[in-house]
Amino acid sequence: MTVTNAATDYTANERSGVAPDGAWGWVIVAATFMVLFIVKGSHHSIGLFFAAIMDHFDEGAGDTSWMASTQVTISLCFGPIAAVLSNRFSHRSVVVTGGLVTSMSLFASAFAPNIAFITVTFGFLVGVGHGLTRGPSGAMVGRYFKKRYAIASGISAVGGGFGSFVLAPLQRFLIDNYGWSGAFIVVAGIVLHLCISGLLLRPIHLGNNIKDTDELKIEQDVKECATHESTYVSTNNLDHVINRAWCCKDVLSVCGHLGLHLFTDAMFSILMIHALLFGFGVNVPAIHIVKRADNIGVTRSESAVMLSVFGITLMISAVAQGFVVDLLHLCKIKSYGAGCFLFGLCIIIVPATDDFISMCVVMAILGAARGVFAALHVVVTKTVVGAEKLTSGYGLYLFFVGLGQLIGPVAAGYLYDATGNYDASFYFGGSCVVGSVLILLIGQYIVKNKAKKRDRQTELQKLGYTRYTITKSDNNVTQTTRIESNDMPPCEELLVAEHVTSL
């Protein structure tokens, strides 16, 4: 009976063009939870494989960092491509494909003869698989929820923290008992759960979804293109006109799905600048924290415990912030910024830790801060671009974060090779994160103030008030006066009445 009602509610909401805010949406949340459990859990505990492989091949931190940073970067930069594929085919098929690519790439990594090979398989190809799963699953949550979106996003984001809590000690156990190559084979089987999660992503076709909107716009542009061309050619060249028009459609379709038009919005552009700089520092702890712990005498088993502590506080924070933000109606962008700012400050504090206990404390705070922005970055993107463009907007957000992560962790590795300690590396990472938050919040303040001024002007115009600039001449002397009135002032000597559009 319950299943029938849920299915009925789902169909009714889909027919009316309203997000269900429940029903099958909770299954989507569970599927996204599992995707993030594997993808984010792997990213958070990647430092364990990084340390083991660095020791095995006896390579420097800078060269080995390419393996880890490439995986995280490709998984994020593949966001726009995953968005295009999801809009063209379906979110379900893209996530299932990503799960298969991830599993096969991890299996191949077990037989890597050198760092270059493992950078391609474990770095690039696993990154492609993660990129095909993370973005589409997160976007599906946004299509199923509206009023309770922050709560749903928070619950799904817990998957990343739970993944860190479970996968860190599991991978430590596998590496200790089977070596890093044997661990890759076992993990290759575990990640096939991504395919199961993908099969649960039932498509939903709301009244104004992105595909319908873009397709209608593209069809209109094609008609205009064909009409324009047909005025200059004879009927004998009609086939040529049609071919050019459909070529136009292909270009417009790709640009529409990529969401390049979103950059015309000032707040979205500011968000992308923030994402790029944020990416420089956000993954420095995940990749380098284990080797930094080695340098102060913390064992690898204790490092796995630190990562589990990180995962626990991430879980608690991700769930709690969803309820707090929704129930207290907090500004989502400012809440996101607060989490990022605290995360950056903790990265800067890492060099001050000198034992296992102090590192656990810092990792706990890092996890709590990451739980806030991990659950809110999708929500913030939706706030800026809207639900209809969320797939493309979120894909671009992931792309710019990933682009930053290609440079940041590698630069941190080379700083370690040059200085012999990780102090400069963590100072660099934390400063980038803090700087990105300042850009975001200052940019939001400027954009918000401009919007208020525009709204104020609109309200005055609705009331009949307009500001004029009066210029009159007397004995070759020009005098300019500004007045506000609901009527055009009578003035025989009026030479110019210029409407001013901003107060």
C-alpha cells in the first residue's frame, strides 16, 4: 500500500512539474549516499595508497602527487562531460558506465610496473570513472527535492564521511596483508556497487527540466538559422541550408548542455573563481596528511584512525547542517563560506601539531568543516543557477574545483621536496582556501547590493517616480540640476531630459 501511494505521488508530481520532495527521491538519496561512500571515501583515504606507492617505487612527493591529484582532478573536471552525457542519454546509464570503468581501472592498477603507468590507470582512468558517477548522482537529488533539498543533500553527503570512516581502516588492513597491488584488486570488486547505485537512479521528467527547455530553444534557433539562410539561396540549395541549420543545432546543443551561457551571470562567475582557488588547497590534507604524520612519528595504523575520526565528524556535520540550514532558514552561501573558511584555517594549523592526539583534534575539526561545505556545494550551485540548470552548473563547479586540484597537491609535494618538511605545503593550501572564501563572500555582497539598487529603481518606477537630469542654458552658461518627480517638470528652457536608470 505504501509503495503504491509513493508511486502515485511520484507520477502526480512528475505530471504537475513539481519535485516530489520524497517518495522515490529517498531511494535516490540512498543511491547517491553509496556513490559518495565509494568516490569521496576513496579520495579522503587516498593518502594511504599515496604513502605505500611512494615508498615502493622510492619516488619524491612531487612526482608521486601526480597520481593522486590526477585522479581527483579528472573526477571533477569530467563533470561537464558527464552532464552532457546525462542530458543526452540518462543519469542512470552514465553512472553504471562510470562504475565499470572504475572497477576495470583499479584492477589494471594492481599490475603497474612504475609510477607513470599507475598515474594513467589509478590516476586518469579511475578519475574518469569517478567523474561519470559523482556529478550525475548529485544532480538527481536536486531534481527530486526542492523544499527539503538541504536535508536530502546533507544525508547523501554523509556517504563521503562514512566512506572515510570505513574505507580508511579497510584499505590499511588490505595494504598491510596483501600489499598495495592486492588491495587494488579487492577494492576493484567493492566499487562495482557503483553500478547497482546507478540502476536505482530512476529518470524524472518535470515540466520545465533542462532538456526540454534547451531542446525547445535549440529548435527555435535552428528555425531562425534556416529562415535566415533561405532568404539568400534558391530552393535548389535547400538541402544545404538544412544541413547548415542542423550543424548549428549540434553546436548550440553542446554549448547548452555544457552551460557556457551561465557565465553571463555575475554570481556564477564569482562562484567559479572561488571554486578554482578553493581547489588549490582543499585536497592537500587528504593526499599529504599520512606522510606528514610519518614525519612526526605517527604510525600508519594511527594514520588510518585519524582518517576515521575525520570521517565521523564529517558525517555528523553533514547531517546536522542540513537540518540547521533548512529549519533556521540560514543563507546557504554564507553557511557554505563559513565551513570553507574554518577548513582553510585548520589546514594552516596542521604544521603546529606534533603528536597523534593533536593531529586527531585537527582532523576532527577538518571533518566537521568539510561536512558543512560537502553538503552545501550542490545546494549553493542550485541557489545560483536554479534547478533547471543544476546538472550543467554543478558540472562546471566540479570542473573548476578539479582544475585547481591538479595544481595544488602537486605544488604542495614539490614544496615538501624543496624544504624537507610539510609546513610550507599546508600554509599554501590553507591560504588558498581562505582566499577563495573571501572572494566568494565579497563578490556576493557586491552582487547583492547591485541587485537591491536595481530592485529599488524598479519599485520607484512602478510608483511613477523617475529621476531626470535637467540641463538649461542662460547667457551661454550651462547649469545641470537633478530632480525627482512623478511628473515631467514644466520647463520651457529644458534642453535635455535624460532618464537615469540607477539611483
